[in-house]
Amino acid sequence: MGLKELIKLERPLQILLFGVLLSHLGTYIVTPMLPIILKTDAGLTVGQIGIILASIAIAFQLGSIVGGILADRVGRGFIIGLGALITAFGIVGFSYFTEFIFLCLTAITMGLGTGLNAPSTKAAIAALASSENQTTAFSIRGIAANIGTGSAGLVVFFLLTGTSKMIFWIAGGIYVILAIQSWIFLPKGCGNAPCPGLPAGAYREAFRNKPFIVFSAVSIFIWSLYAQLSIALPIRATFILPEPKNVALIWTFNSLIVITLQSVITKKIIRKIEPLSALSIGILFITAGIVSLFFTQSFLHLIFSGAIFVIGEMLILPTIDSTISQLSKAELIGLFFALSNVVYGLGEAGGKSAGGRILGLAQESAFLPVLIYGSLGSVLFIIILLLKKWQPLRDSLQRSAQKTNKPKSAPKLTSEPSQHRTHPINSWESEIFFRKK
């Protein structure tokens, strides 16, 4: 995927993809450093930090719902810009306040803004991309996201000193630029495509899909475990690194790993084994990555833990999305992904809130977080293996594999899980499920 493919895309798509890069750059300038600054400058406990991070995730879900409704009425470009501007105010607010209650309000503002911005951006990409360019657009989107994430770590490392609150002003400025470019360069309304609408009874149809509901319920706990890295890694860095800001470089290394290896893992592993088998393996990797954090004693050890985690991430993210697309009905795929977005938010919010309390226990016994995270990962691994034998889910996946009307290119998604730094929907390839070894 190179510059030639990017140049071939329509101008609005190029603006949207550049916006993806800016949003990830702005977000991941803040994400690695926020727990550290809240701990060292604001003097918050680990439990309070977890609540603040959870507030961002909960507000994101509310913003996603409101943004989806407003985008269909006033246009996605306007909502993308509005969300970016609100996010900028929320991020800059972290530089002013040190009281817990005001920091929670600031976190909610930031979450509402990103909730308005991110899903509308993804919906706009799906709507504006022509059928022949849709695969390219989604692929470049993943690359743009990782370039933004990787660049953020370099910005923090080279341009900032200590735990400077200047990062909040830089990130806020990036989101202001994103808002301005969205209002000026993006088409009004929903572009050339009509704004999508849901048929009557669509939600009822989704909630009657028992395999989807059960898989979503299990996914909440998977996302809870997945969310632990963003709070555990920065907090651990404050104990073992002489310069905590260096933790931002770990996100840079993780992005480089994703850009380099994601397509290989997708082709060599995800497309060649059962989806739930890939998911179970991914759970083991992210569990090992989180548990290993509590044994780290140096920057290189932190990088190693992050690398283990990101291997699991590359298995989990596309596998969950692929499974959801196969459990959904083709005409309601956007609704199913929107509901999975809510599931992700619930898991992230619960995981970060509980994670803050668990990390607080580490002050009494360093072994307790290891036991809790290790046990949760092991239980999830067993549950996923048991789901492979559950007949309703098994039948649903088999029916999907046997369909003759599968999309020829990436499915049109009106929403997808938030804050996923990769979403490699590069093609739709026939899969053979439950093959004999």
C-alpha cells in the first residue's frame, strides 16, 4: 500500500485519512503520559486515575450515539469538526485542573468529543469510498492511524521535557486543525451518498441473534483485559524509568510492529485457522504481555512486554471484527458494528475503572495483580475454547462460510470499535471453519 494508491483516492477521502492521522497523533501524544501526569502532578491515587480514564470511555459511547443521530441530519463533515473541537477543549482542560472532580468533567468532555468525531469519520470513509476504492481506503486508514500513533511517541520524546503539560496544548492544537480542515474541505451533508437509515425493528433483529449476544457478552471481558495496557504500562514506568516520558516510545515501537507484521499475521495465521482459535491465542498473548509488566525492571523490558501484548492485539482486533461481520446480516452490518462499538466501550470503561483498583493493590502485594490478570486471561481462554463447541455459534459461522453472496471487497462499516490502532479489513476472503487437523 503506497503513495500511488493514496493519490488515486478522491480528495474528500484523502482529507478524511489525513484526519485519521491527526486524530491518532493528538490522542497518543496524551494517552501514554496522562496517567503519569495525573499521578505525579495532580497527586491522584491509581484508583482515581482509573475512574478518569473510564470516564473518557463512557462519555465516548454517549458521544457515539449522539453523533450518529446528528450526522444523519446535519452531515458527517460538520460533526467530525465539532467533535474535534470539543475534544480540543477537553484535552486542554487537563493542563488547568488538578482537582479530581474537575478532571472527571474534563475527561467526559474529551470523551464526548472523540465520540462525535471517530465514528463519523469511519462512516464517512465507508460512504465516500467507491466500491473499487473501499479496500484501499480501509487499508490506508490503518496505516495512517499507526503513523499518527508512532509519530506521537517521537513528539513526546524529542520535543518535551519531563512530564510537561505542554502536550495538552499541542494535542489540542492538532484537534483544532482537524476541525478546521473538516469544515472547509469535507463535503456538506453525507457527500454523494444518501445518509443511511435503519429499517424498523433493526435493533430487535440484532438482539434476537443469540450467537451475537453471547459473543458480545464475552467480548466485554476481553476488552476489559485489553484496556489494562494503557493504564498499567504508564504507571509501571513511573516506578522503573528515570524519565517517565520515555514510555511514549513504547507506543511508537508497537505501531512499527503492527505496520510491519499485521498483514503477515493476517495471511499466515488469522485466515488459516478457526476464528475462535485465533482469538484464544490472542488472549494468551495479551495476558502474558500484561502479566510480564509486573516483572519488568528496565525500559527494554517494558518494550518486550509491549511487543508481546501487541502480537495478541494483532490477533484479537481483526478476528473479533471478522466474527461480528459473519454473525451479522449483510443489510444490518453497520448496526452490528455500532453495537459492538458500545460493547467495546463498556469493556474499556469497566476494565480501566477496575484496573485502577487492581494496580492499587500492587502497593500491598505485587503478586496480586499478576494473579488477577493471569486468572482472568486463563478463564477467557477456556471460555473461548468452549464457545467453539457451542452449536448455535458454530452453525452461524458455518452458514456464513457457505454463503455465495459474500462481499467482494471490504464491507461498508458505519462504525467500528473505538481507539483501535489497527483495523486491517484488507479484503474479504473465504474461510473454512472447523477444518480437521
